[in-house]
Amino acid sequence: MNDDMFSSATPAKASTGIAGLDEITLGGLPQGRVALVCGGPGDGKSLLAMQFLVSGASESGEPGVFVSFEETASELVANAASLNWGLASLVERGLLEIEHVRVDPGELNRVGEYDLEALFIRLDHAIAAVGAKRVALDSVEKLFGGLGDESLLRGELQRLFAWLKDRGVTAVVTAERGANTLTRHGLEEYLSDCVILLDHRVEAEVSTRRLRIVKYRGSSHGSNEYPFTIDADGFSVFPLTSVELKSEAPTTRVNTGVPRLDEMLGGGYFSGSTVLVSGGPGSGKTSLAGVFVSAACRRGERCLYLALEESASQLTRNLTSIGVEFDPFLRDGTLEIVPRKPSESGLETHLAVIHKAVSTYGPTTVIIDPLSAFAGQHRGVKSMLARLIDFLKMRGITVLLTTLIKEDDRDPIGISSLVDTWLLLSHHEFLGERNRGILVQKSRGSTHSHQRREFLLGNSGIEIVDAYAGAGGLLMGSARVEAQQRDLADRLERDRMLEAAARRSGAAQAVVLAQIAALEAQLETDRAATDAEMEDRLDRGAVLAAEERARLEVRSSSGGPSAGPP
């Protein structure tokens, strides 16, 4: 018995060459087997099948055969001229063979007369002509559309798929979607080894394309619906996030362009992190993004600015009011501004534009201003941003997003959990004056400020100052200045009073010290007088003692004491 019959290894796969599709299929389509691509009109079935062949021929060195039952070879080449594939060149070089097989419905009127042998002969010849490793059949409905006998249809489908497998080619078969089934016949999906469903829907007057892997025998795969786009480069599929969380987390920081904000964040934004700046109208969101871009460009970093509400010239002009000049950076190529109207396409197209701009331009910093321009598509925006943030994180790109918010809804799009740092800008009115505030709502991995500060915009840029904490709460603007001036006047008055008291105390101390000095001098004088008197007395005592000794000596020398009477 062959032990390989019970092997649990994942089957070999053929790369599709389609961005994102290889990721959700974990490598591509099953090699040497049949994959079914089904969907409605205009969903991109034929395009996916052709791109599979083009990628195999140009990237993997695997020639292919495209069999069309509807369009001729010249029509297919003409239709693909808008794409950057070069079909004619691939055909000339023997890497691609395009066959048009005309099917006459009249041949299918009577059961039993339909025979695939002629098709097999043509296929076999085409495969041998280029040494094909890949085959695409477009579409199976045209081939079997006249067969009404389900058992005969199933048998012929099995026969076709078995023939393709016997030739060892990796095949893609397209089929039209049925009313309540994946295909019109409802059989192809059961016979195929891999089934891909394409869907093109319109929601809120905006078209959206989705792709889903319905089944994949012998292999794990992504099972969600994934948005995809079709543009000049063909298919692009956007997985929700990367299969694994492998993005690096740098510890280096980049300055924000505002020194005081760097201080509030513990040193600036983390390189490669995602920053959300939210606030009301006129709160300074774009200004904060502008100074960050300016700081990055001055460091020689490349910045990509996706402007969703302003043209490049309008954005550049408005930022000059705070001393930010974009023109030098636009001229030297360190800044690229991509203006986009949110209403001009679906979210997937916007995502594709950003992907391509990032891949082409190679920025280290990306700005999207503002996300709120996608209002009305909240769920779609969050899904798109999850894909975008993951895409940028994997490339170590620092991202700054701005969004408009209302006072009663700080996170209208629901993306705060996706970002690393969240700056909340606010307006504060007091005594008829409106001022701006800034608060670090969160900053992962940082010991950041928890205080709301005043956010000032001026000709020289952005300045952040401490708000005045008084009995009535935080004061900003003129109220803050007046309160600070009152505090200063009070402090100066206290200093003056303390200085006067110090002078009085010094004078009193001088008087006391003078009195002490006088008393000490008097004490010294009295002590000296006492000492002199004591010395005089001692001297007199010494003289008297000397005189007394002298008298005694005189008496002693004169014969002693005189005799008394008899």
C-alpha cells in the first residue's frame, strides 16, 4: 500500500500572482487540480482566469492555454489591452495559447449526441504546442448550456475535470452564478477541488466587490468575504489582516513637530505606530498633521498625504497660515499629496489606491485626512482601516489619521481600538471666547500626560501651554491670561510685603545687635575695672604685709622685747 495515500500534507499549490489571493488561499490554487470561479456578469471571472495564466507565464515560467467559448482570441487581446499584461507578447513568445471554441447549441438538442472528444483533441494539441502547465476554460455554461439531462451533465463534467487532472495541468473553470446556487447547474461546485465566489454589489450608490473561498479540498483557507478591486494591473484582493501578527514594534520615537506634545507623549510617537487625531470642526486636526509631515520631511523622510477634502494647492495654502510650508518638500520629492474624493469610488478602490501609492512611493509616514469623509459607511471604513493599518504596520510605516467627531460621540467610526495613540482635540467656551484644548486619550507603551492642555495655533506654528486650574475649572485663552496676571500681581504683592517685613526685621535685628554690642562693651569695661581694683587691692595688701615684716625685723634686731618692771 502506498503510504502517501494517507499523507496529511497540504497539497502542492500554484501561485495565482494576484495580490492577496495567494495569502487567503495559503499559497495559491491546487496544483494539478480544477478550481471553479463563479459569479454574476461583470464580476471578473474571465479576468481572474486570464491573470492566473499571465502570472504563471510571466512570473513562474509556466505556459498556459486559455479556451474561450464566447470571445475570439482577437477580442480577448483587445479587451485586455487596457491592462499591463502584454498578452500579444506572451502569445508571440509561446508562453500563452488562446483558443476560441465555437459551440453550436443545435448539437446539444438530442441527448447522447454530445461528445467532448473534439474538445479534448483541440485542448491536447494546444497544451502540447506550448507545453502548458495551466489551463483556463471560460465558461462552462456555454459548453454545457444545452444539456437538460442532469445525470448526463454530471457525467460530462466529471469526464472533463478528470481529463484535465490526467494531463497534470492546473485548471481554472469559470461558471455563471445561479439564482439560489453557486452555478446555474448547481453541479460544478461539487466536482471542483476549489471554489471561488465573486460578488459585485451596490450599496448606498457605491459599488463594492467581494471574494470568498467557498471550499478548498485538503487545505486551510480564509473563509471571510474579502474586498477586491480591478484596475489597470488586474485583480487585487485585500485580506482583513495578515495571517499572523508579525509586525515589528520599534522602540525608537519620531518627534511630532510640537516640542510640548513630544513631552506629553514621553518623547513623541513610536516609529511605525498608528496615531488618531480626533476633534470637532476647526479644532486643529489638519494643522497637527501638517506640522508632523513638516518635521518628518525635514528629517529627510518620505511622506504620503491622502487628502480627502482638500486639493493639494488648497491644503498647501491653508497650512501656510501656521508657518508650515509644503512647497519645498513637494519640489524635492519628500512629500506626495494624493487628493481623493470619497464619493468617486468604493472603499476597496480607495484601499487599492493607497496600497499602490505606498508600494510605488515608498513612504515612511502616511497621513489620511480625514476619515470622517467616509461618513455613512462606518462598518466598511473600520474593515478597510483594519486592512490598511495592518498593511502599513507590516512595512514599519508611521500613520496619522484624522477624523471629525461630535461632542456626544468621540469615536464615530469605531477605530480607537485599532490605533496606538489617540489625541483628542476639543473646544472650550468661556465668557464668549472659544479656545482649543488637547488631551492624550491613550498612548500604548508610553507613560504619557493625563492633563488637558491649551492648544494654540499661530503664525509660527502650534504651541501647547498649561491650562489654568482654578476654582471654576480649567481656564483657557483670555481668562487664563487674566487669571495668570492676577496670580502674578498677587505674587508680586506678597513678595513686596515679604521684602518690607524682611527690611523691618533686619533693622530691628541691627538695633538689637547694636545694643548687644554696647552691653558687651560695658561688660568688658566693668570687668576691666573690677580686675584693676582687685589688682590694686592685692598690691596694697602686699605692701602692708611687707611693712609689717619690716617692723617685726626691726624689733627683733633691737634686743628683743623690753623687760617689764620688777
